[in-house]
Amino acid sequence: MSKLALVRRPSPRLAEGLVTHIDRTPIDPGLAEQQWHSYVQALHANGWATTEVAPAPDCPDSAFVEDTMVVFRGLAVLARPGADERKPEVEAAAAAVQQFGYRTVAIEAPGTLDGGDVLKVGDTIYVGNGGRTNLEGIAQLAAALEPLGATVVTVPLTKVLHLKSAVTALPDGTIIGWEPAVDDVSLFPTFVAMPEESGSHVVLLDERTLLLSADCPQSAALLRDRGYDVITVDIGEYIKLEGCVTCLSVRLREAPHAP
């Protein structure tokens, strides 16, 4: 299939977005809009088509569309965000993924799950148990995905907002992370510490090309030394809201045929 990503335009209320582990700093909405467009253009330039989820202007954090679902094979597990303010973001995202033929199931109360807490590495699904995702949500995710061949691993999370605020994975399965943000490095079979916090966040554009925030040049150099092509984008306004490059899209690699 062609590579497809769901994206969502930032809300005009972006500056009101939630912050939990960092101090609030002013957001420039115009610059944030420009950065979002640059991010989408980077996807397009590297072979990805994008579909826009319907805007949610009353949801300040809605640009972080990754939090609305977890996609594995032909199934999209619809999130139940841990922050009540974000729960309305899910409905339109569900409609967007259903148009591509995905089956959907939803996390139900009392479970909570944010997509940004879920890191897929092959058939292993690491899920952060922290401020936004609880154990009941993880149990429901496991019940949905394990029949499809997944193994769900719970990861304690106390130092950052989401698991993918601390770690992501390279195409070869190596986990990379910002070690001060990781509760227990030993949970990962291979772990490489990155020299900058933003360097722990990569989007896999293909088997050799990585999308990285522009504010971590040492990490970009390290990844290039490992043989990867690195594309960088400035997402500084989203970093102020604890966002990263993974948050701004839902990458669909195994979409069924549209009905």
C-alpha cells in the first residue's frame, strides 16, 4: 500500500494546550501553523500521502492526532484520553480511519489510553502507564491486540507526559531514548541513549529515512553515523506543549482496502 498518514490542523486555541511536566511558555499561533505545514510537506516529500482529520477548533491539543488511536494491522483501537478535555478529539479521528477500511474498537471507562503512550516495535507493543494511560486501558488494549499476534508490555512512566516523549524505535528495532526521562531502561532489549531530549523522538519515513526535530543536531549526527538519512523539521511551538514529531500524525502502514 502507499504510505498514508492522518494529520489535523492546529486549533486556533493551541496556546491553551495542556502542559504537565514543563512550565508554560507563550505560543505563536502563526508560527505553529507554518511549522505544521512544514511537517506535512516533509511527509509528502518522502512518499507519504496525508488525510486531514476534521478540525477540532475547541480542542486546543487536537493537532496531536496520534493520541486518538492505536493502529495495529487492520484494527484501530480508539483511545479514551486521560485528560477529559481531550476526549472530544476522538470521534472525527475514528471517522477518518474507518474510511480506509479499518475495524475499530474503543477503550471504555474506567480505562484511559493516549496513543502517544504506545510504541510499536514489530509485534511488541510497549505501553506507558503514567498520567494519561491507566492499567485498565492497557488491559483493554492487550485484549484487542493480542489475538492479532501482539505482545503488550507495560512500561512505568513517571517523568514525562507520554512514553514516546521518552523513547521511540529505529527501523531495526533499537530503542532510542532520553535516559533521564526513562524509568527503567532494562525493559528494552536494546537501548541507545540519545544526547538531546528531542533526539529520542523519530518518525520512520521508510527503512532508512528518519524524521527528527530540528533542535537536536547531535542526535541527528549520531543517527546519520548509524547509516540513516535524517530529515529535520522545526516543531518548536509544539515542543512547548510537550509535543514531538510522532504526535502530529497517525502513520498507517498496513491499511486494508477501503470498502
